[in-house]
Amino acid sequence: MIGNIRDFKDILSKLPYLSVYEEKDKLILDYERLDKSWEIEKSAIEDLLEKLKEKKIKDETILYDEYSYEALVKFEISRPVPFRLFFDEERLLKDDPTNGIVYELSKPTDEYLLFILDALRESEYWAYIFRFFPSRVMKERVSREKLEFFELLSKITRIYTLKIKSRESMSSDRFSKLATSFLFNLSYNLDIAIIEVKFLHELTRYRITRIRRSRIDEIEPPHRIYNHDLVYHYQMAISTDSVPLQFLSFYHVIEHFFHDIYHEDLINTLKAKITSPDFSYKRKRDLENLIKLISQKIKYKDEELLYNEQEALYLTLKKYVRLDNLIAKLREYDELLMDYYQKNKVSFSKGTPTNFSLSDTEKIFKQIADRIYKTRNSIVHSKEGGKPRYVPFRHDKELAMEIPLIRFITEEIIINTSEVIE
């Protein structure tokens, strides 16, 4: 956390278009996009730093003490909607005098702005948090209202925070429960999801544009025909901010082939069995073993044919995914992912670690199938009980780590099941 004036100066110097000059008792902040300068007394900065030192940090984005709690929130809506469409001002205040609690949803406090600036010091999320190209209206407002520097920073930030103040001392867990309850009330009555953001990566959905061509003039016309059903699921996945919906939409692409591939494998297995030189249809034991094999592979329930879905997933991966391509894409996206998948199981689903360095390709595909299938089940069957389950938002950070793996697998399948345009 920021400890002194030097840290403060260093952080502000990283902001685009902002120059920081130090004098004896003050700092001069020159923001060239607005042709505006501010003077901040060092004593005021030290007071702000002292307030920040008294706070504790929970997860990556929550700032709290015994009597206050401030957490980053985001609005999960289908299109950008101004805050003022929901509230009369850019501030929602609700007082609970009976319990001595005050709730406020508004732009961040000065302490929180300083805290988030420090958290973003080496981060890639600057562009999402701050609008460094102020509009003409903003320029006029700065000139007219004579905004202080932190007031300006608050105006150009895209973020809102939930603030809770309590008359009595509270634990962070108690504050967290109150935050969840208050946000539920808002969602219930406004029909929008306002979600507490606990980790910085949750501010933006998973994207891989940094390893793909992003300029429109560099994109080639299509040279292949792709299965439109698969493309629809793929588009659903990359269009949503919901991490579990992304995962399930990518899974639907893989799932498309389960029935046909499983039955193809069963037919090939039976064909190999009955044409083997040590098989005889006259021998009862051989026929019984054949019946046993079929009964293990397929079952019927209420006239519906059932099969081993995890095995079908494994067979689909084995048939349509080139392991060398998958590994290359994972490494290109993030060198650390391979090590992460090898050392970590998916805690909420018990999905197995995946060792891509094994010499046995089939074993790697079986590990991938186990990891993906168990994670899918934990999302779909997320009810109380003995089975591992995914809890929305609580497990999103970990689930997001599984998105590159399943996305690159999905892309391999879509491409490798396509046809060249002739």
C-alpha cells in the first residue's frame, strides 16, 4: 500500500497526460488534456495517506475497517446505461437508523481512488477504470465548477463503489453479508444485477485479442465453411460477460459431437471384437462378454439412450483436437497457464490437474476431459449436497482460468470439422 509522498507522486506520474512536479510544501499536477493544473499541499496528502493506512484490504478490491466498508461494484446490464437513469443523482443513499447502518452507492471516495490507483500500478485495466479523454462537456464543467483534482479523478472514473458505515463495530464478513443483501434489494427492485467485484480481472471479460489480428483490414475473407450451430454457441460464449455462461456455451460446441462419436467408437469396438480371431459366436462365453461390453457402454432410461458423457468428451477431444496446436495457443496466450493447469485442480469441481508434458497423448486428453467435465457438472448441478458445486461470483476468478483451455479446444473443433470453400 502507498506509504509516503514519494509513492503518491510515483503512482500519479503513471497516469496518462498527467505531469507531477514537486515543490517544498506541495505537488503541482498538470493535466494536459484539460490545460489545467492543481496544487495539492503535502500535508493534505499525508492526511489522506494516514486514513488509508488505517484501512484493511480484503481480496483485491475491498477496503474496510471496523466501522466502514467500501467495495467495487459493476452493473451487469446488456447495454451501457447511465447511472442517473436508475437514480436521481449519481449517488444512492439509504439509511437504516434502527440498526445504525448507512448504505451508499456512488463514485469512489478519495481514499478508495488512491487505493485503486495503487492496485492498478502495474495492471492492464487503466483503460477500463479511467476515461483519459475528457469530453467538451467535462472540460467546461471543470472550468465552471473549479473541481479539485480528486473530484476530477472521481468524475473521469468509470467505477462505482458500495459504501457501508456502521455505528457499531463489525467484522469484514458481517459487512460482506450486508453488502450482498443491499445489492440484492437493488437488483430485485430495479431488475438489474449490481455485483460486488472482488478481483480486478472481473472488471473486463476474458478476451484474447492481444494474440489475434485486431485490425479490420488484416482480416481475410473466409476460406472454410463452418457448422453454423457450433458458431452460434461460440458467438454466445464470446458475447457474454458471464463466466459460467461462457464456459457452458463453449462446452455446447464440444457436446455437439458426443452422440455420433460415442456410437462410432462403440461400432468400431464391436467390429474389432467380433472379427478377432479369438472370438466365436458359437461360444457362449464370448457372446456373454459381448453383451456385457454393450451393456457397459450404453443404457436406456425411460426409453432414452444414455451413454458415458465423459468418455464421449474424451473421444471428441481425441478425434478433433490437435494437441500440439492447443499447447501452442495456450503458451502464446499465457506462458504460465501450462504450469497452472499441471499444478492446480479446479477446487470447486475437483477437476483433475492436467500435465501437458506427458508422453502419452491419450492420458493428457483423459485428464483434460476429466477437468472440463467435472467443472461443467459443478456449474449445471450447483445444488447443496455432497457433490462439488460452483457458487456464482465466489468461484468466478478460478473458473475464468479454465476459459482459455476450453475456448482454444472449441476453436480447434470448429476449425477441424469445417470444409474448405471450393
